[in-house]
Amino acid sequence: MDPVIAGIIGTILVFLLLFLGMPIAFALMFVGFAGIAYLSSMEAALPVVARTVYGVSAYYPYTVIPLFIVMGGFAGSSGMTRELYTTFDKWLRRLPGGLSIATIGACAGFAAVSGSSVATAATMGTVALPEMKRFNYHPRLATGSIAAGGTLGFLIPPSIGFVVYGMLTEQSIGKLLIAGMIPGLILALAYIGIIIVWVKLNPSLAPASPEAVGWGEKFSSLLGVWEPLAIFFLVMGGIYLGFFTPTEAGAIGATVLFLVALIKRKLGWENLTGALKEAVRISVMVLFLVAGANVFSYFLALSTIPVKVAAWAAGLDVSPYLIHAIIVVIYLFLGCFLDAISMMVLTMPVIFPVVLALGFDPIWFGVIAVLMMEAGLITPPMGLNIYTVAGVAKDTPVETIFRGVAPFLLAIFVIVFIITLFPGIVLFLPEMMLK
């Protein structure tokens, strides 16, 4: 059988196994192993699987994953989430949809010390939703802003999305994390703009105007912001200035947050074990996904599909940006059925060689990819953030939450369009890094 035909059949088989309910990591590994055995030999396939699983699990830089997850767990345990929300609430509550705007601000702040989008949505949901309900905010706006704000945890560093992209494409994780800073801030501001315009057009979404807060109370509330800001600048500033690697930055951030929670006497045994269990769970999931993707990549490399697709795309007499737009649409479609990390590990073996062949910067494309993974987190019917918020807002139908996040999806596509036109927004900070 022609290797290309074998590669196509293998890809179809992966989707069939996913449809039958097999976890994506095992589907990729099984098909990759079978494909290597068919195109080469069983003697070649067995060592590939063994070396890949061991190599991924034993690679020191990948320890950044549990460290970033633990950072988020300790930040939530220390009460940082509630303090962030209180601060933004006091400063922004008088704006149209002020409590929802405060939610976006607090999500951005929490994302700066947590690498998980789901954790951001879950923790903010428990803090912000009762307050918005108290002031009669429409469930569509209340839950939509929480689910959308949670996506910032996938873009604003420290971000698991950039770590996984760097692992799959062998790009600098430090540069990717730095590259996400400005797009993350712009996206947060775009979300805030969406809320203001939405409430202006439909004031019934946020009917109650909370009482005003005095300037003294506003300034005293800023004490709730200094901790996450200090940790963010410690972690990201250290990476940017070359003082330490992303892994070392994760260890320092986790240690500082552990000490903060300990000093505040808010780190009970349950919180500590919960944070560590979550770190282990997510790390094992991600590492198996990456191992499965690597085995499948070996199979695809033997099939020559990535090389031929890249050569075909580069030889087309069309603008590279048209191919880029098609890739964005593909990610939008896949986001309806796959979670963010699964979507990335499934597509990068084929799409990344195309991106390089078209001459796009891999760091810039990493931000585009993570933005589209963010869209997948709030795209029906599989949006993981939607179901996370639904678990908190038990009396709100999932359909209402999906309708609530629809305007925020528009903001993501606008940001993708802007950084496509002006890639310097993404690249100028990584290019200025000292290491």
C-alpha cells in the first residue's frame, strides 16, 4: 500500500476510535504504533513507543506543567481570587455591566498566576456569580462573562496552552509565554468592550446599578492586587530577563504562593492535597497526549503526508494568508468536537510543517493556535468552560451559557485578525528577551 494512503487510513481510524469513545492519547498511540509496524516493522515500532513514553515523562523541562497547575491551586487556596474580584468590583462596578467587567479583570489577574482555563472559570464562578445574581444580572451575561473570562487562563502566562505547543513544536516555551502577554491583555480589554456595548444596547442585562464606593475604600482595596502582580512580575520578569528558565520560574512561583497561603493560614490539608492531585491529574493527561501525538507523528512522517501537504500548500498560487484563514476555520470546526489540548496534539503534526513552509513565524502562530484553542473552550457543543460554569450555576441551562458567550467569540476572532495584520504585537517582546 502507498504510504500516503496508509497515512490517510490511519488518520480516519483515529477519528473513528475517538467517535467510539477511546481516549485520544491511546487512539493516537495505537494507530501510530500500528502504522509504524505496517510501514516499517514491528521491531521498529516497539522501541519507538517505549522511547517516546519514557522520553516525554522523563524530560525535565516538562515539569513546568505540574508547577503551573500547583501555582493556580495555591493562589485559589490563599483567597487571592476573592481579593482580586473585590478590588475590580470596587473600581469598575459603576460602569455598564460593571460586575461582569470586574469578573473579566479578576479572571485576567487570576490567569496571571494559574495555567489552567478551567480552574480560572471554576474559581471565578464561585466568587462572581452569587454577586451578579444579587444585583439581578441576566444569567446570559453573568455566566457568559465568567466562561469567556476563564479562557484568559489559556492565553495569559503562565499558560499550559503555550507549554503544550512548545512541547509539540520544539519551540522556546519562554518566548511563547512572553508572546502571550500583550495579546492576553488586548483580549481582556476586548471582552470588557463587548460587555459595555452589549449592556448599552440592552440595559436589562444588568438592571441594577450597585451602590457607589468611596475613593478611600477603592484605594484600600488595591491591597488585594499586589500579591498576584508581584508573583506575575517575578515569574514572567525572571523569564524575560533571563534570570531563570520557565521550569525554574514555575518552581519559584509555586513556592512563593505556597508561603503566601501558609502565612495567611488558608492552606489546609484538603487544599494542599487537592492542588497536588489536580497537578498530577492534568500533568499525566498532558504527557500521555504529547506521547501519543509524538508516536502518531512518527507514523505520519513515514507516510510522508506532512512533507507533501507542506509542499503542496507552499506551491499554491494563492496568498499564504488564505491558507492561514483556512487553518483558522479548521480549528473553529474542530473546537466544536474536541477539547483544546486534544485539538492541538491532533493537528500540529500536519499543520505545523505547513506553517513553516508558508514562512510564518512559529512563535506568532503559537499565539494564533492558542487563541483558537480558547475559542474551542467556549464553542458548542463541547466547550469545556461552558460545562465548568454550568456545574457552578446549577440553575442556568447550558443553552443560556452558550448564548452568553457568543459575543465573546467575536472578540477572539477580532484579535486573531489584528495580530495577523500586525504580527509585531506578538513578536516584539520575545525578540527583545535577553536569553
